Amino acid sequence: MVSVRYTPRDAPQIGKGRWTLPLSLLNNEKLLGKIAEQGIIFHAETTRDRFEQTDRRTANIQTHWEAYKNSIHKLAKEAAKECYHKITSHITALEKDLRETNNKPDISTNKETQAHKAILSSQLKHLKKKDAKDKKDLMKAKLANHGECLGGMWSALGKEKRPRSLIHRLKIPNTNPPQYKRSSKRMAELACDHHEALQNKDIDPNANIEEYDMMINEILNKIPANQCLEDPERTTMNWKITEEQVSKALQHMKDNTATGLDGCPYKLWKALEK
């Protein structure tokens, strides 16, 4: 009997999935403090840009927001690695001490040795429960992310299956002979670069802010009068969002939902608000 694994040449490469912040880290006060410090820096940078009227093509609130989430990503990964190493190393050390204590000849007669054994057993039980809870929270987040829960995957089974065309590969621009990317991450980067190029098409990078604003006003003036708002300054879209509205919207967010590309769950923002 011969076993063969067949992989088509044009098959897309499937990665390991995107990173998600472990929910157990939300109990780490040290980590939340560091994230809050980065948030203060983010707020200071956006405030400075607003008062100094920094060119939005070089620095704006979106670029600062992306940098802030990248810092959260880095801090959370470091904290997760440190926390996991501490727990596993502590469990290993306790198990070693417990074995040595059990092998002592006076374990059945010496009360101090028995008390030491009881303390070690209690600490070991507590750490193992904590480790199990962390793994349970991670599994719960994965199940919610992949839709393996009632109402997600199961409700999708009854929906109409619409035809979809999978993108198996993307051509790398300006390659001769043509070269292709099949990794989903690389394909996403190609698509991102393509849309970035469209955003900057026909825009002179050397143009100053006055010329740029003049071009925008020229385009806006071509909008027909019957399609313009009567009083743009009084429309609801022009109102500034209040802190109370943000807090209310945050309270209505579901906790166990799939995170975005940044991997930051809603529980993180709720914990920071508290």
C-alpha cells in the first residue's frame, strides 16, 4: 500500500492564522498600565498634530492609531511569553520540590515536612488551575474566532451558499517572465500596495498644502447644487463624538466575537476604560 499526498501547484498557501491577544492577559495590571501609558503618548501626539497643523499626508490620527496598536501587539506578546515562562518554570520547580519532599525518610513523622508538603501541593494546585483557565480562555477565543459555537457556524449551515471565486494567486507587478504569490499574507500585501498606489495616483508629492486644498475645493465646487447639504455645519455627521457615546458603544460590544486584524479583543478596551 502506497500513501500519496497530492498538492496542486496553484493551491493557495494557508497560514497559521492571525494573532489574538490572550484574554488571560487582561488580568495583568502591569501590562494594562503599560498599554495605558502608550495611550497617553498616542493622545499627546494627536493633540500636538492638531495644534501644530501637521501635514496629514505625513502624520495623522490613523498613522498614530496604527502605531499604538502595534505597540499593544508587541507589549502583549512579551507579557504572554514572560507569563507563560514564569508559570511553567514555577510549576516545574514546585513539582521537583514536592518529589524531594515526598522522598524524605521522615515524611510520615515530621510535622514540619508534612506542612511543607501541604504548602507545595496547594501552590502547585493553584498554578495548575490558573494554567488550565488560561488554556480554556484561549480555546474559547479560538472557538469564537472560528465560529465553532451555537449561532455562528450552525446558523451559517442554513444560509444560501453563494458562489465565490477563490483567488489562488496574484501576479507580482512588473515581472517578466510573470511571477506569482500564493501566500495569503503576501497576496494581501500586493493588494495593499496596489490600493496605496491608486490613492497616490496623479498627486504631486511636492505640492504644498495651499495647492492641495485648492485642488480639493475645485473638485467640491463641481458637485451639483441639488446634491449638496443645505447646512453642512449643522448635520449630525459633523457633530463631535463625545466620551459618553464612545463608552455607550463600547458597552454594547459583544465580548466573545472575532477580533480584527490587530488582534485586540473588545475586552481589552473595556478593561482600559475601567
